[in-house]
Amino acid sequence: MKPPIALPTSSVARNALVLIAVVAAGAAVYWLRGILTPLAMAIFLMIMIDGVKRTIETRTPVPGRWAGAAALLVVVLGFFASIAIIVNGATGFFDEATGITTRIGPRIDQILIDGGRLFGVEAAPTAADLLGQLDVRGYLAGAAIQAQGVLSGSFFVMVYLAFLLASQSGFRRKLVGLFPGREARSEALEVFQRVRGGVEGYLWVQTVTGAMICAAAWLLMRAVGLQNAEFWTFVIFIVGFIPVLGGAVAGLAPPLFALVQFESYWPAAVLLVGLQAILFISGNMIQPRMQGDNQNIDPVVVLLSLALWGQLWGVVGMFLSTPLAVMAMAVLAEFKGSRWMAILLSGDGEPYAEEEEPRPAGRRRSRVNPPQAAAD
């Protein structure tokens, strides 16, 4: 029998301490989620504001101070406009003018009857029978609590964002205090720029591809005649920032509501096939070419990050799962002891950090920052 591999006592102790620290940090992140989730969203918005500001400065003659004010106004208004559009659109489905409230029950009954005939079931259950088995009051109470949480969370996000922007002016002085040496300070700035570049690259790709998907989806929904096509277009754009689950919602939610709106099944079938084709083309042809080397994350890591942060922080964690993975890879790649984790997180085994071996003269890095990431 082959003897087991003997590890040095120091390595075993170090790995045990790392495991305990990871578990303790995860428990703290979950326990403090009420405080950390608005802070993480505020940091995310601040990165967006910085990217929009530098875009305005490089592409317009607007001075830096006014560019910052314009970027802040655009991002904050967009944040609150997104919440307002989602809330108003969701309540619009239950408006009497749409007729959905009076049609949803009979239409579900007809779908159940047709489905029962297809599978040979003579006595199909009705919508009233199915709703009777559900705790509708509990679901409504939960939805009300979630809505209240969104409003209170938005307030705290704006509070955190205001304080982050106010303390941004002293960031360079803090950096000098933390890293007195010029070389160490330049390395810290480089790490920050890579983290910022990775997040901005993710936002850039998701925004552009999301706009393409929404344009094609809106044309398809308008051609079919789906009600509230503009609302569904906005929902598809927002959920596009959630990996895996966003595509499922974008491809299935409009066809399901088409089943309720139309008497025929053909509009729902056309929407299902058309939306799946749009998402397939975008996810397999357009998005990989735009990502290039800027989002070098393994797909398994994206899925695990979605599950982990969704479990810890809910919907906010799902939105931030991929940016957090990109940030983690960029930071871990800077240290010799954690570079192996960055290699595992990366898609091709080459994380963002510089290679330790000297490169030949004239050879450039294989990793490039996304648009506007290098501009300061």
C-alpha cells in the first residue's frame, strides 16, 4: 500500500487557519448582510460614476468637475428610474385596463384542460384548486416586505454613496500613508486600476450586449403584439446582469405572459423560440468576442459565485456576483501565496497580474483593460 503524502506541520496549520478564516468571513458577511449589501451596491455605483465621468472627459469638452456632476446625476437618476419602472410596470399588470386580472383565471383553466388532454388526463385541476393549495396571503406579505426592503435599501445605498464620494478626495493621501514607498504605492494603484478595469469591462460588455438583445426582443414582442412590451424589454435588460438566471427569466417570462394574453398558443411559441434564438446568438457569438481578455473568468466560477452570493445577499448578491469574482481574481493574482487561487478562477490559467518572468522587449501584456479603464 502506498504511504500517504506527508505535509509539513506548518503547511497543515496554515491551511487550517485559512479554512477557518474563510468560514468565519462567510458567516460575518451573511450576518452583516443588512449593512454590507447597500455598501457593496454603493461601491458598485461609485465605480460606474467614475467610468461615466472619465468617458465624458475623454469624449466631450466638459471640464472634470462638471463631468463628475453629470456622471453622478446620470447614475443616480438611472438607479431610481430603474426601480420606478420595475414597480410601475409590475403594478400595471394588475390594472383593470389591461384585462389580465379578469382573464388570468379562465385562461389558466383552459391551459390546464388542454395540457390534461395532451397527456390523457380527463379531470384536470382548475386554477382555483391550485391557488387553494398555496399560501397566497403569505406570498403577498413576503412581497410587501421585499418591496419595503428595496425602498429602505435604496435609501441606505444613497447615504453610503454620498459618504464614499465625500471621502474620495482623501483617497490618495490615505494611499500615501499606507504605502510610503513609491514602488509599493505604484503596485497598489495598479491593483486598483485592474480591479476597476475588470468591473468596468464587465459593465461595458453587459450594457452593450443587453442593449442589442433588448432591441431585437422589443421588435419581436411588438410584432407579436405582447402588452407592456417596453416593460418586458427593460426587465430583460436588467436581468441580463444576473448570469445564468437572467437568461432564463428573459427567455421564459414574456412567453408565459403571452399564454395569458392570447387565446392561441402560437404567439407564446413564437416568443419562446425567438427569444431563445436571440439569447443563443448573443451568448455564443457576440458576447464572447466583446469580452475577449477583459473578463477572463471560468464559467464554473461564475455559476458558483452566483450561488454563493445569491445565498448570502439575495438578489443584490446575484447582481454583484460576477463583479465580485472579477475583483477577487484581480486581487488574488497580485500575491504569490494566493496566485494559485486566481489561476483557478481564471478562464485560461492566466489571471490579470503581470507574469513573474521578465518579458522580451517589445512584448505587451496579454491582458488589456476595457474601454476607458486606463484613462485617469
